[in-house]
Amino acid sequence: MSLSTQLPKLFVIRPIPPTVMARLRRRCQVTVHESDQAPTRQEYLDAVRGVDAFFILPFVKVDKELLDAAGPQLKVIGTFSVGVEHIDIDLCKERGVKVANTPGVVTTATAEHAMSLILAAACRLREGIQGVNDGLWGNKWESGLWLAGAEIAGSVIGMVGLGRIGLAIAKRLAAFEVSKILYTARNPRPESADPIGAEYVTFNDLLEQSDFVVIACSANDSNKGLFNAEAFKRMKKTSILVNIARGTIVDQDALYEALKTGEIGAAGLDVTTPEPLPPSDPLLGLPNCIVTPHIASCTVTTHTAMCDLVADNIFAALEGKPLKTPLY
Ligand SMILES: O=C(O)[C@H](O)CO
């Protein structure tokens, strides 16, 4: 038997940085979905048959069908994400399949991207660039308030979620001399909130008082559609909503109405439902809505660190050692 056939089998859902791939190949028989098109469900169900380890992205739903397709030898699933709403963790536990995500390493990049959405929405960057491209600059010169934006300094910030990423965003915003940081979460988090003077409030109080509302919580069944028509009605008409968490937390039809009718001022979204958001989606036609393609954690440094962390977890599980970032 050759050495390579004794190595554990690993399926990797998409090409990853060569340095990480080289590490994986030294310790596993690796199969990669090399195409620049995501595999279909059937393609990856076929590809996981008989593997010991599976390196996934959040579009891969880990459920009974997938675990059955893989087979009882499957030992570990490593997801290239902090979010784990796509994984049936109880079932993995029941089957003895270890699961790990990538917390911590995504915090800086995600917080920086959130800042770019907050600033872009506040400064009306999309409308400004479009105005210049459309030759409106000269025409509108007479109006001093053409494209007048909002300032972060002096504003009230409302953080929905004050975990690692929420806190990193709040700290960056604090440096902009905001007047107050409010937050809502399942429970008060004084250890994070107190050093930055953040105040724990109810969801409704946060909506009513904030100039910027930033969604940075994990998605679950209880916060599906949390930002609905009623929530938007409670917000200030000038309020800016930023979502770097998951699209499911926002009712997008209600958001469209709120942006269109001036119920709220603007939105910056890195996450939507569905993903990718089709170019025909009405949100994309609104000048006061900026959408980026779920790239908040996508810097070269963070991308590589996430892949390395998935690899570390896979190696640990295959060798029967404790995972670096286990989910259970
Ligand atoms: O969950 C995460 O880490 C990001 O949203 C990328 O999926």
C-alpha cells in the first residue's frame, strides 16, 4: 500500500491559498473542487462519499443527508466561517463528527469592513460617485446641501450584538467621538461594555435612539426577520442601518419599503437573502442602499488565517487531539 493511500481523505470545497493547500497535502489525500463555480448540492454529496474530513463554506448545509452521504468514517467538518447556522451541530455530535469554525481571526477584517459600510452610507459615497460619473457635479453645484451626509461624531450608535466583532466595531466607532454607544444582546455584557462605556438597552430603545444601527449578532431562529416593518417604523428617519451578520436577520421587503419611503435614511449591507443577490433585486436600484458581496472577512491576511485555522482543526481531529476552536 502506498503512503498516500494511508493518509486520511479530505474534500475541500474550493481552491484555497497554496501555502495552506501544501500543509493539507502533506497530511491528507486531498480532493478539491477546483472550478470557479460553486459545486451543486449533488456534486458535493458525491464528493464527500468516504472522506474523513470535509473543509466547507457556509453555503454547504450539513444535515442528515450530507452526513449519510459521507458515511460513518467522517471525523471532522471545518467551516470557513464564524457563522454556523448551516450546520446541524446536535446531529454531528450524535454521530461523533467533530465541528470547528473560525472565530477570532475574522474580527479585524470584519470590523474594518463594517466601518467602510458605515462611512460609505454616512457620506453617501454611492450617490457621490454616481453623481460624478453622470456629470451632475456642475449642475448641482448651486445647492450647498447636494449629497449632504451624516456625521458619526456626536451620534448615537446602536450595536445589535456585542460579541467579538460587535465590540471591535464599537471600539472603532468610539474613536470617532460618538456621543453614546448603546447595545442590545441576549444578556448584558459588562466585561465588554464597561471599558467603552456602552449602555445595555432594550431592542426598541436602541431602535428609537440610535443614529447608526449595526447588526453584529449571530443568526438564529429567534432573530429571523427581527428587522421588520415595525422595527423600521421605530427607527429615526435619518437612521443608517448596517448589517455584517446574516441576511436572515432583516426582512428585505420591509427594508426596501423603509429605504424607499424615507422611513430610515440609508443602509449598508454585506449580507443578504439570497446570496448572491440577483442584479435585478429592487434594493440594488436604491441610491441610499450599498450592498457588498459578503466580503467583510475577505482580506488576504484573514482569508489565509481562516484557511490555516480550518486546517489546524482538521489535523487535530484526525489525530484525536483537542480542536483549537471546537463547536462542542
Ligand atoms: O461567518 C463568517 O465568518 C463570515 O460571514 C464568512 O462567512
